[in-house]
Amino acid sequence: MEYALAYPQIDPVITRSHVKLKNDLEVDLKISDPDDWGSMLQHFTGSKMHNIRLRTLAKERGLSLSEDGILEKEKLHRFKTETDFQSYEKSVKNRGIKLLIGLEVDIRPEGDFALSDKLMATLDYAIVSIHSAFDNTVAKNTERIITALSHPKALILGHPTGRIINHRQSLSADWEKVFAFCVKNHKLMEVNAYPDRLDLPDDLIKTALGKGVKLIINTDSHKAEQMNHMKYGVWQARKGYAMKRDVVNSLTWQNLQTVLK
Ligand SMILES: [Zn+2]
């Protein structure tokens, strides 16, 4: 601790375990036994919510989690590295957490992807979206969308019309035809919650629902705090008369698996 406190950028020492640096950053100082390093790193570098969730999961299994490690029937499991901690985490069965690998993939003008098939194959699902060449004819846009959605990994059409409110108009497509394709092939339409997208627009949500299309609400987050945009997507879906049963976000894991097939 004396060694750490001698760091020349410290100004001032607030307590022996909490200091302020000359660049205004505040820093917590912790010292651990090398054998507990993994546990401590896990404890102090995860988000608060992540730690609370981990503790709850541990408690449900009769374990107790702290910065020292995991206590199981009076026995303390200590972790030297973060990887050790993660492999223990994996070994605890039925944790109730399911992880899916999804990716937003750009649809190029001809309806093919900016990602190779080899990489597409590593995904559980792809959100496919248009980010260029918005000014094509209705026929060309429709074909481009349907070609893209025909790929077996393409599950969701992201921000379907490409509109940016007050900045870019929706692209023109034969939406009835796109929606019919989605119903037949179990593809989803995104309701993008990003405040200047809100895409699908409400009138198209209503048309899609009338055809039996299922929706997924996504925040399109580029930063963690944008996860809070979810409510705008929910409101947008409601504006298009969507009910819980129309939105795959509300499915149980078991039912979601049938959507992912
Ligand atoms: Zn996008």
C-alpha cells in the first residue's frame, strides 16, 4: 500500500484506499493475495447491476459471492485469474442465462452482405439492414430486401425504411410483398427505438400486423446508456397497434427458440 500511495500523480490521498489523481480521476486502491486476484478483479470491474445479478444467482444456488471468491458449504473457491472465475461460472449448471450471438449486417445494393458466408455461419441470427443507395426504384428496393432476407441467417430486417426523422425519407418498397415474404418465411420486422428513426413507422407497423408479421423491438444502441431508448420502441409499436403477442421480445426462451430456427 505504501508503494501505491507514493505514486506521484496522486493529489490528494482521500483515504488510504481512495485517492484523487492530478487529472481529477478518483481511484480505489485494493490489495489482494495473488490467489484471489481473479475474484477481486471480477468483483471490482463488473458493473454494479452485473454484480447484483451474479450475487442473486449465487444465492439461488446456496452459494455466496464476495470479492474473496465463492463460498459453497463453508468452502471458499478462490480464483487466481478472471478466466478461472469464468470457467467456474460456466461449470455451475442451469444458471438461467442464455447467450445468443447476433450481428447487424449491411445489405449491399445487390442484396448481398458485407459479411462472408463463413462469418454469417458463426451467428445465431443476423439483423440485416440497408445503409446506402436509398434512391432506387420500388421494384429494385423490394428485390434487394427479399434477396437479403432469403439468407438462412437473416432473421430481422433492421430499421426497415431507413428513414431518419427530419433528415431522410423512408425508402420506397412494395411493403405488402415484403410482409408476405416475412410471414411465409418467419422473418421479423424491426421496430427500431432510436429516437430519430422509430422505424418501422406506425402506419407500416399496422399494415405488417394485419398480414401477421411479428415484430422485434431493438434499441440499436451504440452506447450503454442508449439501452434506455427501449421505451420509445415500445411506444412506437403501440402507436402501430402492436400487442404483446406481436412482439418477440416478450417470448419465453422456449418460444424464442422456435423463432430462431
Ligand atoms: Zn443500421
